[in-house]
Amino acid sequence: MIGMVAKKMFFDSKAVTTRVDVATQRVFKKFGAYVRTSARSSIRKRKAISKPGSPPSSHVGTLRRLIYFGYDRASRSVVIGPEQFEGRAEGAEALEYGGRIRVKSRKQKTVMATYRARPFMGPAFEKEKPKLPAMWANSVK
């Protein structure tokens, strides 16, 4: 008969949770960087207007430069997306989902503009999502 004797059993929960938190932060930052890069590269710089349903065109390059990511320690999550431009977030949201927003025309009059959806963040997230399990593999050390 085989016998087992446990001499010392010790589980340091603080050490384990700390290592899991460090791994979570590392994996989510890497994932955020991948999604940001994918979103930025999907936005082509050209003068032509993109077709609805495809990523938007960047005429000046502002939208591409304003896409960031950040890890939120409080909620243990990563936030990825464009920063507000000139204090407004409606423009990027209208590009992603479509909709109507108020914009200033060339004559400095406020008009309603209708956007058809030109998603760029959602497709970038879905493209990079399959890589997430591999990033978690052996991440807690």
C-alpha cells in the first residue's frame, strides 16, 4: 500500500493574488497594444471617403494618432479607443456605430451630420481576441 504524508502545506494567498494581478496587468497591456495597433493600421490615409462598413479613411491622420489604451487597476480591465478630439467624443463614436451629431460647417454654422457606420475598434478587437488565450498561457509565475 502506498502512503502519503504531508509534511508542510502552505498556501500564501497574498503571493498568489499578487502574481495573478501582475500577470493580468501584463497580458491586458499587451492585448491593448495589439488592438490599438490593429485599429490604427486599419485606418488608411487617403483622400477618398471609405465605404460604409469598412474602416474610416484618415485624411489628416488625427484619428490614428488619438487611439490609445490603458490598464485600469481598479476594475482590472483594459480600455482601448480614441481619445476625445477637441473635447468631443461623438465623432469617433459616430464613425464606429453610425449616427447623427452636431458639427460646425466651413461657414462656422452648426449643422447636423449623418454618419454611416465605419467600424474600426470592434473589428480590431475581434481580430486580436483569438490571441488572448495564448497570452494567458503560463503567464502566472
